[in-house]
Amino acid sequence: MSDVAAIEEFVKKFKDLKTEISKVIIGQDEVVTQILISIFSGGHSLLIGVPGLAKTLMVNTIAQALGLDFKRIQFTPDLMPSDILGSEILDEDRHFKFIKGPIFANIILADEINRTPPKTQAALLEAMQERSVTVAGHHYNLDLPYFVLATQNPIEQEGTYPLPEAQLDRFMFAINLDYPTYEEEVQVVKATTSDIKVKVNALFSAQHIVDFQHLIRRIPVADNVIEYAVSMVGKTRPNSEAAPDLVKTYLDWGAGPRASQNLILAAKTHAAIHGKFSPDIENVQAVAQSILRHRIIKNYKAEAEGVSEAQIIKSLF
């Protein structure tokens, strides 16, 4: 099959996938799209939202519709790295045997990742970056596709361990979840307080998704689009000559080169789901907020004057 025909098939499968997910998830259309873009781009996502917005249900439903193995890890202050990665035990023949931890799945929901100490947060890092883990000197590869979706509660900061910048940078997208609209909430209450069970059908296989990820990487990008993405990221750095006044006044730190890579990858996927065979500047702008939001660090002046990340990113367009 040619790449052009493959993209046309991808557009159709993507629409079917959204329809399947909407059987369970009411509203949150933009959030679901962003999660799926990061999956097909081969990246991870950080979901930021208050409790009760169906984050776990959303991830579970997406995993079912994609036909992938799903595991949920509830992060707590006493969670140890071995609780995630697995550990070696002595079997009845007195040989060491490795018992795999919950990290061995296609989609991992890292629930409330900021509730656990840095030592345990770091156990996820190798898995996210290398798609492999090392336990007791042995190297284990994880099954592909591999995708970490972490959630963070923005309200409670008591007893939490904020993710360090290096770890935040590993997430392709930071996605903000808002409350549903009045109409959506009415539908949610109707759907969740009845006895009707909805079955979600698996529309993909793991290999199918890996093939689509390779297809996305093969999409050509014009030089001017790459240059636009790189210059946009460069403008987030306060010490850069190209930085606008808003950045110099309100930012302490800007985004690194991984942001530029992610902008292009996500723009490719964003173009593909809309049936385009190459991304343009509009596709880069469409994914910029979620990719740059967690990579720029505001200063005290920005906090005091109520300047948001969204305003600063918009000024870069």
C-alpha cells in the first residue's frame, strides 16, 4: 500500500476510533484528540485536571478501542521503584526469577504521579525514554507501542513532589482537562446512573499502531515549516535575541530542542488526521500550546500579574 493510500486509511480509522471512544466518553473531544495524536506520534502525555473528570475511564476506554494492554499504577508516597518495575524472587528451585511489574503493558496510567518521591518517579524515566527497563543488572525490552499517560491534580499541593523539569520534558503533551459543559454533564449523569453497559470494540492491533507510527515519521515536511517550529521554540528562551518582550519580561526559562522535535512530529500527526499529506504552519500552531505549556517556566512577575502560559505561547505565533 502506498503512503498516500495509507494516510487515507488512517483518516478513516481515526474517525471510527473517535466514534468508538465517544460511546463512553461524553465531550472532552479536544482532549481525546490530543491523547491520540501523542499515541500515533509515539509520545507520552501528562493530564492535568481536578478529580472526577473521568481521566482513568478515558485512558481505559482509549486502550480498549486501540486493542492494547492497559495497566494503572496509583502513585503514593510509599511506592518503591520495584513496585513499578518488578523484582527478583527465589523460586522453589532456589533460582532467581523475575516477576514483571505493572510497567510491562502497552499503555500505563501513572495516576497522580506527583504524589510519589523522585526516586520512584525516576523509575519511569528509563521506560519512557528507552522503552526498556534494567532490574538487578538485567535488561528487559518493553512491548511496543509503549505509552505513559500520567495524571496530576493541580489543586492539592500538600505532600506532593512536583515533577522535575527534566522529567516534564519527557512528556510530549501537557493536556489541561476542564469541567464539562452543562449539556455534557447532564448526558454524563444520564449515562452513568443507568444500568446500561456499553461495549467498546477494539479497532486496532498493537502492530497496526506501530505501522501507523512509522507512517507518520515518513510524512515529508517542508523546510520552512521546520524552521518556523525551531524559531518558535527559540523565541521562548529569555536570553535569545529573537525573544519577544513578553518572554523577556515573564519567563525564567524556555523550551529545549526536544520541544522542536515534538512540534514537528505532532504537526505531522495533526496533518494526517485531517487528510493532509504534509504539515504546514497551521498544524504546528494547533499543537503548540500542549507541547510548550509545561516546558516554559514563568517568573514571579508573571505569577503576580496573572499572565498565563497560553498568552505567552500565543504571542510567539
